[in-house]
Amino acid sequence: MRKAEIYLYDRLAGLLVEDENGYTFQYNENYLADNPKRLSVTFPLQSEKFHDRVLFPFFDGLIPEGWLLEIAADNWKLDPNDRMGLLLACCRDCIGAASVREVKYAD
């Protein structure tokens, strides 16, 4: 299982989780309580989780494409089909208001 904190304008907006069932995104309750902005039209403001078998288009759209994707995959030895891996590696400081930070847990 891999997890990522999703930030919007440097505020923790929610948590994205990849597990054996696909992907889940849920807004942070503190974010929802304090003048929230939705991530996109596909993620209306709600406390319920969003779930899909494939990576949500909003997050997939943050991943580099073309020659930039090739450079990232080659330099970091990433599988271009590992969308969550690419999101975690490439989208901490991407263009726009959203950013992705991997959640790592100590064993």
C-alpha cells in the first residue's frame, strides 16, 4: 500500500491511497472545515471517500508526459506504467497549485 498527502496551495487537502483494490482519495476533515477549495470538478467537496480501480484523471494529469516522462523514468529507474510511483516521484513540486508528498511509515 502506498499513500500520498495531497496539498492545494500548501494546505493539506487530503490523502490518496493505492491498495490492492485501486485508489481512494479523501479530503482532510480540517481542510473541509476551513474555507476549502475543491481539487477539481471531479472532486467535489465532501467527507465521503472517492474510489476507482485506476488512478483518478486529476492525479494522472499531474504526471509528466513525453520526453520529460522518459527522463524521469530513466533517471529514477521508474516503470512508466507505475502511475502512483511516477506521481510520488515527480509531483512534489509540479506546476500548478497541487502537490503530492509521499507518506512513509517507519517499520
